[in-house]
Amino acid sequence: MTRAGVLALLSALVLGAAALLFGLPELFLVAAVCAGLVLLAGLSTLLRPPLRAVCDPARRRVSCGTPLRVQLRLSNAARRRGAPPADVFDDASDHPGPVLRVGRMRSGAVVEDHYHLPTHRRGWRDIGPLWLETEDAFGLARRRHPLTPRRRVLVWPEIADLEPLTETIEYATERRRHAQLVWGSATDFHSLRRFEPGDDPYRIHWPSSTRYQELLVRRFETVQRPETLLFLETDEGAATPEIFEFMVSAAAGLAVVAAAESGSVRLLTSGGAEVRATGTPTAVLDALALVEQIPAGSRPAARLPVGAARMILLAVMGGAVGESSLPLDRFGPRRIICSFWQDEPPAEHRDVLAIGPGESIAERWGEFRMLRSGSPTG
């Protein structure tokens, strides 16, 4: 019941009491009219509007800090009955009041609209349940009707914008060592060879064939880069919850870079979680959206996956590098360690990127990238 409805009902009670006290039938008639209007208004709002709703998020996954767009489609399926104006409420909204306002809908009408929900934290983000609030024509009564059930969207951590690391001598040597030539694989051009029966005519290199007076076809190679191992320190004693969120953001940025460079990245946390992603870093980003810190002192020994000796290590740690549960020395020059320090920076090393409180991850990564490639920082 609205404020106007409450006032109308109180007025009916006062006028009815006055009519009985002073014997005035006119006041009793006015009181009956007021009470009847309130009763009719309440009964009219009990009837659910003939609306069907479809609520779909624009994306199933979204990065933290990016507004989540929610699309809503309302249709009046009734043949002869119209739907009154109504407000749409979302229980998951951070702001009071309706998220959408819907005007009067005639029979067969369809309305499509959208609204946005903020994403302040990584993890699961609820959408709904949605409610449709209707009001009578006199504004005396108001009632909410269920519209759509609750849905959930996964919010990824904020992905640090990191540029690909310039290829180093160690990385180039490792890549060449693992490269394999695959005949007829249209990847990277390698050399020319004589045409053989069964070769694709589209791969004939006509300028060279004309020059050497024989048919020559392009030979391609598929480069199998070593897999990237992404290690994230999740011990509560290594970083505060605020610093840990920056660590997760850095790990997400490194996962994107590693997936683009090597095509395969494997996430390993000090809590024992292990996830592998091939082609795209979706599986790793999903795991980073739900990763949590573990209590100090309960950290198990990190176990390297099979084939770790041939992997490239990208480690995101808090505190001292020497206290890591991961045997970092086994990776030799094929490692990069992002250390988020709070009180004292770690010792300078070519493979260690120290990020202090308040420093930008992207800017520090850019400086580290320049120093590692030997280019001037300018």
C-alpha cells in the first residue's frame, strides 16, 4: 500500500467514527467510498500482469570493473488484455529503486531494454531475481510480482594490460630447440622445395619456379613453443588481501600474454590448485576469478607438474623470493618473478620484477620489459 492509500484508509476510519459519533450519514458515505477505493486498488494489484520476460546478460564472463550489461525482453502474451505501467526491480542491484520503467503494453507488444550492474569484486555476480512492481490507477496500492529467477555471471579479476615480452636469447634458443618441421602445415614459411605429385598447386612459388625453370613449392613449419607455467602465491602471510588482489590482476595479465605467445599456459597455486588452458586463457582466468588465500602455516609443498623442466616460469609472489615453496632454481634463465613487496624491496635481479605499494603493474612491467631487452628506457 502506498502513502496515499494509507492516508485514504485513515481518512475512511476517521470519517466513519465521526459519522457514528455525530449521526451524519453523509460522512459515513464518504468514508465508505474511501474504504472501497482502497479495497478495489488492493484487489487490482493482486492480478499479475500478463507479461513474459527473458533476462540475459550480454556476456557470461566480464572483467572486474567493467559494467555488466543485462538485456531484458518483455512481451505481452495476452490476446485482449493490456499490461499497466510497471517498474522492474533487481535484488542484486547496488542502488535502491527500479532498474527499468515499463510503460503500458498492449496485447502482443514486445519491449526490449537493458540496464547495467557494477562489478566491484571478482567471483560470482548475481543477476536478479527480478520483480515487477505494479500500481493501481489512483496510486493507492502497490504490489511486486516475481518476473525472472536468479542468474549468475563469473567476474574475472581486473586483467593487467601487459605487452608481450621481447624475445630474449634464452627464450629464442629454447623455442628453436623445441621447434618441429611439419610438412604441408600452413603456419610459418620456412623454405622452398621441389614440387611433388599430390602437392597443393596454390603453394607453388611462381617467381622462384620461373627463375630456376622448375616447379618449387613453399615449405612451412609449425613452431611448438614450450608451455608456460604460471605460479601464484596464495599464502596469507605473503601478502595482505589488498596486495593479493593486485597479484591476481598481474597473474591474469601474464596468463593473457602467455596464452598469446606459447598457446598453452598452466596455472599452479601454492594452495595446490592446477588448471591448464590451451589456445585461450579462459580456464585460467576462470580459476583466478575464484582463487582465495590460504591460512598462514597451512601451505603445502608446491608440486611441479610433469614436464616442468621444459616449461617457462612466470611466478607472482608476495614477500621474499627466497621463501617460495616452488623450486625456482630448476627453471634457470627461463623464469620471470613478479614480487609484490610491502616493507622492503627484494634484491635486484634480472629475472625479478619488484612492484611496490601504489606502483602501477603495467608501468613497472614496461620498464622491466625494456631493461630485459636491453633497449633504453628513455
